Amino acid sequence: MSRGGGRANRHRGEVEAVFDGERRILCLTLGALAELETAFAAAGLADLGSRLSSGGLKARDLIAIIGAGLRGGGNAIDDEEVAAMSMEGGVAAYASLVGELLTVTFTGGEASKETDPS
């Protein structure tokens, strides 16, 4: 279950998305970033950032990033559940969500794109 209440606060690095008809908050917290460092065998945040910005992400990578973001946003979910979730727009929407999540995380919420989770 996700954190109840409001909408995503981009200044806290949060984005929102709709999976299987349910609005959820994603956030790459410090713990979520540590999880991704392990998943990608990265030596640190700089190495992780380099890997994520390389443009060579696989579907499994998208699952790991979205899963870490969902858990960072307070959702009790594992990567197998993430892999089974659907999102309007398909793989392009997943890739766009990952790009937005990374942008908001590493720019302190200064990205100008507004999320339309509907």
C-alpha cells in the first residue's frame, strides 16, 4: 500500500504514476539508491549515475528502478509484483517514468515536466 494523502512532492524527489488503475508515489530515497547500487553492482552514486544515463537500460533495469522507487515511496511491493503490473502507454510509459524519476531525484525536483498520472 502506498502512502496515503496527497500528491507527489517533486521537491522531495517524488513522482506519481498509475499502475493497474491505482495511483502510487515513487521516490528514490537514500535507501532506494543504495538498493540500486547493489542491483547494478555500482561502486557509488557517480558510477550508478553513469550506468543509468548510458541509455542502455534493459527491461529488468526498469523493473529494478521502478521497484526501488515504489518502495522508497512507501509501497510494500517486490520486483516480481512490479514486473506483473501494467501501465497505460506500455514500455514507453515505463521508460518515461524512469527518466522522470531519475531527473527529479538528481535535480532536486527542478525538472519542469509535470506528471499527468491519468
